[in-house]
Amino acid sequence: MSNDQVLAFETDCHLFQDCGFPAPSEWSFIFEPLFTIGGFEFDKPMLLVFLSTAIICAFFWRAFAKPSVVPGKFQLLAEMLYDFVRRGIAREVIGKKGEPFIPLLVSLFFFVWIMNIWAIIPFAQFPATSIIAYPAALTLVVWATYMTLTFKTNGFVGGIRNLCVPSGLPKGIYVILTPIEFVSNVILRPLTLTVRLFANMFAGHLLLLVFTIGTWYMLGSVVGTAYSATSLVMTLLLTVFELFIQALQAYVFTVLTATYISQALEEAH
């Protein structure tokens, strides 16, 4: 929350008073450093990313450090979640060739999901993926994997054909289609993968801020309290909706990653 929004809460600013609505802005996504080490500033989103990593590592370490044939409740839950990605994404999209990439897909799914879900956790209340640098960093990992597998599987010439030259089409159309395929596969894919995750989380957090701040701002009178109650209901509904969107965006990001890996493993014709 920005300094202006915090000030509005602290000064008890409400509707019908001599103060304006503290609308969310770009400052709602900029945080003061928690501490600085050697010129490196460590802020709240960075903390949430580190906590996400720690939670995922601790969860799966706790579940599989001492696995048993008859799993306990904790191990069973971890196996169900792992199997969801293994069967529902890796096997469905890539097939049997997807087995070596299951750890990557599992890591991406749960990492994106946990970073998203911070948006509705009290005191955190911020999705780290609403800052474009984090989706971009994950996309860089996916893009590097995609490019490496493409050329490792097909060689240099075959990799270029895999990326730019679809098979089974009249030769004349390749003059137009080849540059389009190059731009689509090499440039637009990482761009859209980044923006899709970032934009959804950015917009969702912005909507939650609008209605949360509005709930407080419209208190102070009979009419305003009625408006405030409506805003509160909208906040709760949006929170439930965000739970769905957070999981969906993690799923979409992972499915698209699996799709790119599947294409990279196809031999060029």
C-alpha cells in the first residue's frame, strides 16, 4: 500500500469529508527497503519470494525425507500434488518423454502458485508476480530450456527448422510464414508468457486494493456505511475469485512450459 493510502487510514479519511479517495497507483507496487546490505536493497517482494522458496523446499523435504510404502497424511498430500503435475501436465502434454522434466514443471507450478497466493495472506497481501521482474526471470528459465532442448534434439539446422519452418506446406508460403514463425516462437512466446502472469496478478491486486480501501473510505455516515458494506462484499467475492485465478495462472504457466518442451523434443522434418 502506498504512503498516501497509509496516510488516509491513519488520518481517518472517509467519504463526505474534506479528503479525496486514496486510489491505488504505481506506488502500491513500490516498497521501502526492509534493509540494505552493501548497497543491495532487500524489500517486501524479495522477502515473499524467499519465503515461497523456503515453504516449497520445506514442504517437499518434510514429505519425502523419509518416505514410507504406506504414506502418512503429509506424504500422501505431497504425492497427490506431485502426481497432479506429473499426470495432468507432463504426461498429458509431453507424453513419456516428459519424465525428466517433471521436477522443473513441479517447481514452476508450486513456485508461481505460492508467489500468487501471498495476495490474500494477511500481513503479506501482495502477489510477488505482480512485479514483472519475477515472471520475466521465470520465463527466462523456460525460454533457455526451450532453446537448449530445441537445438540439442535437432542440431543447429534442425533446430532452426523446428522453430521457423513448419512441415507439409507449399514452398512459396515459407517466404511469409518463416519470419512469422521466428517472431512467434523466439520473441512473442517469452513475452506473452511473462505478460500473461504479470498482468493477471497486477490487475487482481489492483482490484482488491480498490475495494479494500473503498470499504474503509466510505465509512463514517449512514449512507457511506451502506456503500462500505457493499464494497466489503465485493472484496470478499474478489478474494475467492482471486484464489481461483492464482491457481489457474500457475497451471497455465506450467502447461505452456510443457507445450514448449514438447515442441522442442519434436524432430524437425
